[in-house]
Amino acid sequence: PRRQEILERSAAEARAVATAEARAAFVARMSHEIRSPLTGIIGLAELLSRTSLDLTQRQYTTSIGLCGKALLNVVNDVLTFAKLEASKLSLESHWFDLRDCVENAVAVLR
């Protein structure tokens, strides 16, 4: 009976590890698949903003770009989490302008 319990526990652990690895691989793949068209949307919003637009159109275009960038950050966070789960995370240091970050967040909510 004891040996059977050990074998069952070992099999359950192996299934759990395989499931976690499959989930991490799926999340990483889907995140990459989402990021490509999202980057296109952000780029097109940038191109559109360089054309002659009235004030309302310019505000909408700016919102599209800001929302796209916010969503891209979420996708990148999901990728980071997947890397963390897979023990493949490396830390990086990036400079950012806090005021600019907060102003952009508020602009999306307007």
C-alpha cells in the first residue's frame, strides 16, 4: 500500500509539472500572437496621428494609441509571468518618466 501511494503521488506530480509547462507554453505563444497585430494597431494609430485630423479625431487617435500601448503592457506582463513560472525570467532595468506615465494613464480615462 505504501509503495502504491508513492507511485500515485509521483505520477500526480509529473502530471502537474507537465500541465504547468503546457500552460506556460500556451500563454507565451498566445501572448506573442496577440502582440503582433497589437503592434500594428499602435503603429497605424501613430501614422494616423500624423495626418490632418480635427480635434475629436485627434483625441480618438491618441486614445487608440494609448489604449493599445496599455494593452501591450498587459500582454508583456503575461509573458513575464509565463517566464517567471518557467524559471526563465531575467531582470532588466529601464528608465521611465513617472510624470509622463501618470499623465498617459489619466489621458486614457478622459
